[in-house]
Amino acid sequence: MPYPVLNFAIMAHIIDMEPKGLLNADDTYVLQRQDIYSLMKYVWTGVLLPTTLEEYKTRLALSDYGYNKLSSDLSSLIDAYKITQGQCEEFKDKTYPSVVALADDTYDYAQNAGGEGADSYYGNIFKAIRELATQADPQKQAELKANIDALVNAQVEAIGKLQQNAANVVESLKTFEENTKKSQDNLKTRQADVETKLTSANGEIKTLQAKIDTQVNQIREDDEEYQHVVAGIHGRKAVEMKATIDALKDLVSDERTEFAGDVKLVADMTVIDHDLGNFVNLIQPAILAIEGMIGIWDAIANDLKSLQTLADNDVRKASAALANIVLVKVIRRWNTLADAADKYRKAAYITDVEKKTLEQISNEVFHPPFTPVDFTTQFEVQLAHAQ
């Protein structure tokens, strides 16, 4: 009977009972990615948007002159900000925590799969199959099979719940992405109205906007690079970053009263547009990562169900399949995943953002610790204090 032999060979090859792609190559949790971390970083730009004209005036320290000449257009802009702010607030409070909560599910599963020898679900499954392979008593065979089924079914059921939670998160992200893109289109229209009025009053605005955009992009790149450097920014890169920050500070601290408000408005809108654009662009990679994780859980469940089927149909083949698997390694890998998921969920949030000025950030480039998120999330405060 060649077919069963071939089928067993395939099963023996694919069953490894390990966490597979839930662990990255460096043994970190699969969702521990820069783009997913950056979701929480960039969402603060939306969370901190002003929702009243008075807030906006205070945010940018606008003079009465600068405020009055644009009040009607700013009113429409604030209406758009309100919508985006509400969406980002919900993302911060509900959607992002639901992404992190997937690590809670993973941690719980990995703890059960691994654990300490006798407590390990996988260890007990292996033990029961090996005992079943040498057991001649029909009653004890039935008890062992029932035990195997109970252990496997419990794990497969847990995987099903975890996958459903992940699918719910994906739907939330898709809905958020769709709604945010619509609100961003509206926001861009409102920003364009303000820019048009500023341009008609001041021909330098377009040139200024290009300079600000270039400098913001450069600081963003340096900021992202910094997050991968443990010892801080030093040498030529530090000099370059400080020079860019200082140039931006000089731009937004123009002393001409009639120009100062325009500068701060353009700078503020440029950063908001940049950060919210980055934020929305990060949603799709997060969706794909979570969908990929759902597929990995499918493979893990299939390992369990394949082993269960083998044990039910021919326990000696099941036992032989286990002979190719080192149980100690399997348990160690699940424990590694538990540790990785635990580390991820403990470090996944950015909270209590400290507000700093461009001057402070410029100084801190040469005096670590420099916190990259300060620039990203609190630019409006820096603008307000730059004068």
C-alpha cells in the first residue's frame, strides 16, 4: 500500500509542533515591527489636533491679526480636524489596544503549549501518544485517546478564538482606514483653502512650504534612524540633524508680525499632513501582518489535528512521527514565544508624551537621552514656543 506510506512521509515532514512564523528570525514576536509601533507614534498627531478655534489660536500662538484674517477658513479647517481627531482618539483608545491584546492571547496559548514539563499541553500530548503506542489494555487505550482528544481540542479551540479576535481586529483596521481616508480627503481640501488664501496674500508661502517640507522629511528620516541606534546620535549625523532642526526653528520664528502667523500655519499644516499620511499608510501593512498571523495559526492548528488523526488511525505512526521531534526544543520555542509576546505587550504603548520645544530638541541631540517621539507628536507646541 504505497499511498499511506507517502501520506505519512508528507505528514512527518510538515509536523514540527513549533510556533513557526509567530517568532521572527531574531526571536521577537511576529507583530513587533517598526510599522506597527509607528502607528501609535503617529496617531498622536491626530489625537492632539485642536477641535476649537480658540485651541488652534493658542496652539500656534497666533496674533489677533493672523487669526482674524483667516478666521472663516480656519473654522472649516477646525471642523475637519474634529472628525479626524475623533477617529484618532478612538484608534488610540480602542483599535490599537486590540492589536496589542492579540499578544495577550498569544502569551496565554504559548504558556499552555510550553510551560514547565508536566504542565505543558504539548508535552502531555506527546506523552499520551507514546504511552498509547505501547499500551495493550483496550480500556487504557480508550482513556489515553480521550485524553489526547481533549488536549488537542482545547488547543485547537483556543486557536480558533485567537483567530477570530485577530479577524475582528483586521475588520476594525479596515473600517478605520476607509473612514480616515475619507476624512483626510476633506482635511486636505480645507487645508488647501487656507493655503490658497495665504498664497494670495504672501507670494513667499509656496517657497516656504517647500523648505519646511524638506526639513520635516529630513528630521523624520533622522528620527527613524535614531530609533535603531542604542547609544544615541553622534558625530556627523548629529551635526546634520541639529542643523536641520535649527533651520526649521529659524523659519518658524520669523520676526515679521504679518508673516509669523503664516509661517506657523503652513508649518503646522505641513507636519499634520505628513504625519497623518504616514499614519494611514501604515494601516495596510498592519492588516497584512495580522492576516499573515492568522494563517500561521492555521498551520499550528493543522499540526495538532494531523497528529490527532495519526494517533486515532495508527498510533505507531504517530509515535514514529514524534520520534523526529525533540520535545525539549518544542517546549523551549513556545516558552520563547511567551517571553517575546510578553515583552511586546509591555513595550507597545507610547504614553504621557512630554512636550518640548525645537530649542530643547536641538540641544538634546548632543545630550542623550533624546526621545524621538517628542518631535513627532508635539510639533504644534514647538511652533507655539519657537517665537
